[in-house]
Amino acid sequence: MLSFRGKNSSTNCSGITRRDFLRIGALSAVGLTLPDLLRMEAAQASALSGLNGKNRAKNVLCVFLGGGITHHDTFDPKPTAPEEIRGKYGVISTKLAGIQYTDPVPELAKLNDMYALVRSQATGSDHHETATQWVLTGNYGVMQGGDHPSIGSIVTHETKPLNTLPPYVAIPRNASFTWELGKSAFLGETCESFKTGDPSNKDWKVTNLSLQPDVDVERLNRRKSLLESVDTLAKRVEGSADLASMDTFYQRATQMVLSSEARNAFDLSKESEKTKEMYGTKGRFGMQCLLARRLVEANVRFVFLNLAGWDHHAKIFESCDRDLIPFDKAMAALLRDMRDRGLLDETLVAIFGEFGRTSKINKDAGRDHWGHAGSMIFAGAGVQGGQVIGTTDERGEYVLDRQVKPPEVAATIYDALGVNYQKELVTPQGRPVPILPDTEPIKELYT
């Protein structure tokens, strides 16, 4: 199969490497010209772009339930299991015959004709950092020389920004436990997420979106022109790829400061009190979900909504009593609002954590890490709502059919955006690295 590798420090402005020129020369010897080669590459990219040969989505909203939400007490209850497994909650019906949720998530139960529920997540690790890195990159383990880039960073590298806003935004920040996860790795800072901070905080303000008091627009433009002149001279002398990278980074930052489009996207004061109340003004979930909707609406390519805090090893029901109802309200409001505004037509919404929780309630009245089963939700961008993919056994411990693994989730996201996930990228050291291992998207989402 014909393939081009990703950009690295040896590419020219059109993204063609010295290796590619050698390959072009070899192809010319057998009658293929550069235009022929480019046409073949375009045809290949088209064939790999979406399950139906076209992009399904313009944007992706990835909602990450860091810590590992309990599937027993939300979307995959086991009401006939012993009490130490089924927990304290009752079950409620949904719009799908025979499918029940627990009673703290009634709003999402009313909407499950809008989305597909996957009850067969199988991450394969019970360790937070390992499982999180796997689900946020779609790759197992680490490659020689460092981590794999996150899905959001790959999307940033492989697609064009839609406007002056950052193409990859994390609310409030990337996932982290003992260290930050889901980073850009060898792709560099230009593919890193823009971190908003927590919009539910009283004095929340997005940093770096306003001019300093002593710097007006004219002065900023003078600084920008001076820096561009210095950088141009430095690049002539040094030929530095790092400087070129910093150019992109600086230009994007400057555009954001000068752009009313960027400032407006982050301005929650433009939302009515009625809308804020619909999402929920108490706690963190509501305002974070509302900001996510605004960023999708403003055409941020990849929004990472990090709704963490589900690592309930002790007193799980006290925590769920506090968190599940506002979570349910905010997520249901987000899905309804996106549907009513037409945003789900071109936005893939993927909701998942790094794993589920153990079936048996432990001695501290909690549930522990469990990488063999969990639940996920997918909506929008052609996903067929009103279906359940996969099942778990009577204890909710193991998947009985259709395991869904991290590479498949990543491939689904890439496929929706038209990113060729079979492509190889090249590290700064010249090492080819496949975006994903051999895998396919979750085709059942579209049938």
C-alpha cells in the first residue's frame, strides 16, 4: 500500500521529505510523475476517510470520566445479583425495551435513543496511568524513546484548524494522576492542548486571552513585526526547525489575543441564566459542559472535557449520591443542547473513562479498579442511537461479546474526522511510528 509518512524536521513547506523525493525519483523511473503520485496519495486518503468514504465529523467532543466511573451503579446495573454486587440503587427503564439504568441517572435514561451505549469496554489494565494513557492514545505500552501522542494531538497534527481558536482544548486540563497524561509527546508544543482551567471556579478567567494593561493592539503588532524580523534572520542563519515550530505557536497565540472570536468562545457571561440552570450551576459539571458546548459551537476541532473524580475505593455511594445526579443533569443538557442547535450533525461525542469498577463492594464500602469491563457512550456524526453494543456477565465482571478496546475507540474518532490512522509518523530522531496498531473503528455504531 502506498503511504506517506508524517512531517518531521526534514520536510519542506509542502510536507514532502527527502525520503519522499528519493521515492518520487524511483517512481519516475517506472513512468510515474509527481502529479501521479499526489493523485494516488489523495485517492488513498479518500479511501481511508470515514467508513462511507467521507468525513463524518467536523469536531470531536471527548468526555473523559477519569478515575473510572462505576458501570454497576450507572449504565450496566445487575439488579438480580447479590446485594454486595448490585449495590444500593434501584433500576429504571429507558427508551429501549429491556435496557435499564440505575435511578441516579434518569435524564440520560430518557435520551438513550440519541446515543449508542457500549457495555463492553475492555481496557485490559487496572492501573490508572497505564489505562489512561492507553485510552487517550489508542496505543498499548510506550514506544522506544517515549510516550505515544494523545488522540487530540494527532488530530491537531493531521487536520487544519477551523479558525483562530486552538484546535485542541482541554477543560479544565489534561488528565492527570501522579503526572499529566495524554500529551503531545514527540509532536511538540504546537500539538499540545490549550488548557482552560475550571469555569466553575468563582473567579475563573482564561489566561492569555487579553492584552496586558500596558500593551495596546498597536504595540503588540509592533512587537510581533520585530519578532518576525528577528526570527527570519535567525532561520536564515540556523535553519532551525524549532524556530519554525515556535513561529506557529506564537502566531496562534497572537491571533487568539487579537481575535474577538476566541474571546467570545470562552465567555460564559453570554449564556442566559436559563441555559446555565439547565446545565446546573452548582458544582463543576454544569459549567464545564456548557463551556464544552460553546467551544464546539465555535469550531474547536477537538474538545477534551475532563470530568474526573470517579475513583471511589471507599464510601462509593456517598460520592455517587453527591455526583451522579449533577453529572446526569449536565450530560443530558449537553446532548439535548447540541442536538437542538444542530451540533450533533457534525460532532462526534465520545464519553468514557479508563476502566470500570469491581463487581464486589469492598470492606471500605467502595469499588476498586477493573480493566475488564466498563461502559461508554457515543453520539452524533452519524452514530445510530437507541442501541446497546456488547454485554457483560451476570456479575458485570467480564465481557461476554464484542469487546471494545482502546485502539478501536481511537480509530473511531480518527475515522470520523478523516484522519488516516493507518499512517506512520516520523519522530524527530527519524523513527517511523504508526498512529495506531492494526485495528478498525467500531463499525456497529453506524449500523
